[in-house]
Amino acid sequence: MRAAGRLAADVLDMVGEHVLPGVTTGELDSLCHRYITEVQHAIPAPLNYRGFPKSVCTSVNHVVCHGIPGDRKLKAGDAVNIDVTVIKDGFHGDTSRMFFVGKPSVQAQRLAQVAFDGMWLGINELAAGKRLGDVGAAIQAYVEKNRFSIVREYCGHGIGREFHEDPQVLHYGTRGTGLELKAGMTLTVEPMVNAGKPNVKLLPDGWTVVTKDHSLSAQWEHTVLITPTSYEVLTLGAADRES
């Protein structure tokens, strides 16, 4: 899991400098695919997963998650989430980050920061003996205090030999409720935060999820191991691993 997590983070480290005006999301997908298969000698988990046609997800502006890379050209001011899951030696590492194309709007920057901070508040709740509700409650309270909203329909998940395993990790909830966490669990924390209302809709392609009110959405994701005494984030980028 540590190896797979590090590889997934390395893909995001690699692709960041290519998120520029004029590049297509399909070109970003191709860069990631080649890096995973040719440099890392690993497998891009999304490709053909339940029919998903690409190797990463690229979710731009009001796309909440599962955006399919294609011909869309990024333009200055766009905010894009790139979601990468790598399989190495049978284990999955899953992580996503927000990237800005040029200078973002004040709202986009603030939304991304709140989503990032909310993710970390959730991660900081992870410990053996705590409950999943503690994670969701911490994220929800912070996001709503900042007058944004949490998407309810999509959540984090257990991960290991399978891409998506139990338990579901909700990003809202009540403290003291839900599954008791145990050392050795690996799961993702990945809140989707909307600038407007939490409502979303699925597009006819069967994958792309957008905000119903067309407001901006932001998301970050880490894969985390619960240890006997605390937690270990398995998908830190190189800069964070060194700090």
C-alpha cells in the first residue's frame, strides 16, 4: 500500500507542470497513462473499471467527480481536479489534487482551500477506537462554517487489493456514530465541496457528476493507513514527504 500510494502521488507531482492553458484533458490523461505504464510499470486502476474509458479522472470547474478526459481545452482561470489511482503488485493507491490554470478566481481559490483543510481535519480524526462519524462530523462542521456545502452522494472508501472496499467514509455525520476504526485499516478521505448547494446530477455519459446549480466544486483525496497509535498518509507528494 505504501508503494502504490507513493506512485499515485508521483503521478500528480509529474502532471502538475502540464496543467496549462490550451492543453486538453485528454492530453493530461495520456501523459499520466504513459507515466504509470512505462515509467512506473504499474496499472492505471480507472481504465476499463466498470467501463470507465480513461486512466485518470479530470473534473473541471463545476464537475464534482469522475470527469472523463477528452477534447476539452483548459483555459486560464479553470480549476481542475485530477484523480489518480495506481495498482502496483496488486495493491491500490488513490489520491487527487486541485490544480489551477493560471490565476484562479478568489472564490475558486477559497473553495479549494476549504476542501483541502476539511480533508485534513477529517484525516486528523483517524485513530484506532474512533468512529467514522467523527471524520464526517469534523469535515461537515468546517465546510458549512465557511458557507460551502458537502456532496452527500459520493464518499471515501476502504481500499487495498480492491479499488473500492468497505467501509464507506462519509464526509458528513455525527460524532460517536458509525464503524469503529481499527489499526491496519486503509481508507480514503476525499470530501467534495460545492460553492453552492450540495445537489449534484449525473450526466448522460454515466460517469460525469456535476453540480446541479452549476456552482464550482473542489476535492482533494488521500489514502490513509490507521496505525496502532495514529495514522499514516500513504499518498503524500514528494514535497510533503520531505517536510
